[in-house]
Amino acid sequence: MRTAWRIVALVVSFSLPCTGTLVLFQWTPQKILLAADSLSLKVTNTGITSATECKIHQEGDIFFTIVGINDDPAAKVDLVAIASRAARQPGDFATKVYSFTNLAALPIRDLWLYAVQKQFLLSKLATETNGVSTITVIFVSRREHAVAVKEYTGRLDGSMSEAPAVFHGRATGMRTDNNFVTVGVSTDAAAAASRDPNLSHLDGIPFITSFFQVQIAREQQRLYRHDTPRVGAPVCILEVSGGRAQWTPGQQGPCPDIRR
């Protein structure tokens, strides 16, 4: 079976710290797969440091990850905390996602404006690919078996725009295609995957792990031009099926055990 996949974002986004540098997900009626690397970059005007951390967060039946800038203590904005708060709101999955949209409306703009005005290195790195910075939040509901993608685009003049949330699931109005969707630093991996006959015949977990291996290898090749890789092992893979969630065996990485 030839794997179907498409790119939904090709922007390299760094932050203080940076979360979800490369994320890949797939929705099918039987299973949801959500994968993220574990390399987090902390960017200040004096340099870049890296750390290994879990990028897939849980709040009740909701799991989420953030690609791009997610917090800055100086700007007093923490998108992970906002997403957690939204996930605790009463209502169905869509209500929780729209709650995040409302709760993050001003803070996310303040976060980007602060980065442009006060964090020169951060804003430069965040926009080096095509002149804009993308912040993408991916939510997964194990109870409703659905995925939502909310994307924001920041520009060097400090402005920010947002796209409507896109839902993948069985409910009316949601997308039902089963493509793999990649978000983040995926240009090189996508090109490599399209040329690799071994990847083209893979599906599911084998495709995900091989796809990440391609990107991690490409990042090592970049190091003669850049001091810091943007993607790093281990790769964490979440599986959601039948109202239950679990880490793929051997792919939990630094993530905590899933709460029931």
C-alpha cells in the first residue's frame, strides 16, 4: 500500500522554547496517530540551547501539541497553559477548540509582537524559510475520535492572521480523508520521502518512524551550515482507537504515562 500524505505547513518556527518542530498525524475511522520529535530549542538574543522533552500534552480526553512559538515568560504568554485551560472547558470537542481560539486570540498576538520587537534572533530564525512564522496547534480527542488543526501566521511587521480550525473526524463537516499530515520542519523529509522507494511502500507506524528518521538524518546534513538541528530523537507516537489512547510500544520517549 502506498502511503498518502501531504504538507500543511513548511515553516521553521523557533521559540523560547520551541515545541513540536516536526509533527505528523493521521486520522482514519479506526485509529488516530499523532507523532512528534523531542528536540526543544530555547532561543534568546544571546544564543540557542536545546533540550529533550515531551511535546504531546494531555488534559483529560484531549491531547495536543504545538508547532512554533509556544511561550515566553517575559511576554507572560504560555500557549500550553491556554490549551490546557481550553481542554478543561465544558462541552464537546469543537467547543473546546473554539474555546482555545477565543482564549488565545490576544495572547498569541502579544507573543508574536514581543518576539518581533524584543527577540531579534528568535524572529529571524522563525521567518527564515519564507518570511513568515507559523504557529500550529493540533488537538486530538480520544472520546470523539477527532483531530483539529488551528494555524496562525505571524509577519515581521508584528501582525498576525489566523485560519479557521480544520477538523478531521466522522461528524458532519469534518474531513474524512486518511492522508498523513505533516506540520513543521518537513520540506526536506517530504522531498526525501517522495524519492525513497522504501518509504513509498510503508504505512502506519513503520512509515512514521522511517519518515522521522529521514528528517533527522537530513538535519545532520544541515549542520555544516547551521549549529543547531531542528528535529531530534526520540520520536513519540500516540495511538487513539476505540476511545482509548496509548503510546506506541517503544515510542513513548520522555512523555509521561497516559492518564485514564
